[in-house]
Amino acid sequence: MTPIDHVRTAKARYCRYADTKQWDKLSALLVANPEILVYDAAGQLAYSFDNRDTYDAAVRGYLDGTQSIHQVHNEELAQVSDTEIRAIWSMEDCVIFPPADAALDPRPARHHGYGHYHETWVLDGGEWRMARMELRRTILEITPK
């Protein structure tokens, strides 16, 4: 497999691990101190992380008990060196949250989003891992409880 093929496979696993709640495997796809930025559909920074464990805890907390699907399409990948690949993926995600009292669980009933992942993958310990990710949403439909 080429390095770009390895990154394609790793990104597919990232989506599958998030949806199947395989947290340790998801976390292993990131370098120890990734830069992760999440922008809302208005272009405002909504979340930022600079530590794999903090990001892992946030993702687990948000997706706990949910049904979800994360999909990536229309990839643009470029190998910029032997140890770095830049990627842009169109994305779509749908998350259905478990029924709960809104006072006890502030998450909405559902969200359905679209946008683009802008990423940098690096060769780290013999594996391709995500070092930087910006999720720039273009649409986020939220269904309140």
C-alpha cells in the first residue's frame, strides 16, 4: 500500500471506530498532542483540543449512548514529504441521541451535519496518525429534545 492508501484506510477506520464506539482504537489514530479545531457553520471556533486524551474524553462524552454515522467523500490527498500527508474530505455525520430529560442531558435529540475535514497526517512510530484536524462545518441541522 502507498502512504496515501494507508491514510485513506486510517480515515475510514476513524469514522467506523467513532460509530462503533471503539474508543481506544479511535484514539490510537491520533498523535499524542494533535491540534483539533471544530468550527460551526457560521465559521466560529466551537471547540479546540491539543491533547489526545482530552479530545478522546470529549468525543466519548458526546457520542456516549448514541447511534451515529460518520462518512467522508471527495477526498483530496497530497503527500508533501515522506512523513506528511495533507487531506481534505467532504464529510457528513448524523447523530441520534438517546431519549433523556433535557435537564439531565443537554444534548439535542439529533444532529445532522455537513462540511469538510482539513487534516495533516504524519508517520509516527511506523503508523500514519492524524496530527492536525480542522472540521469546518457548512451545515448543521439540530433537532432539539
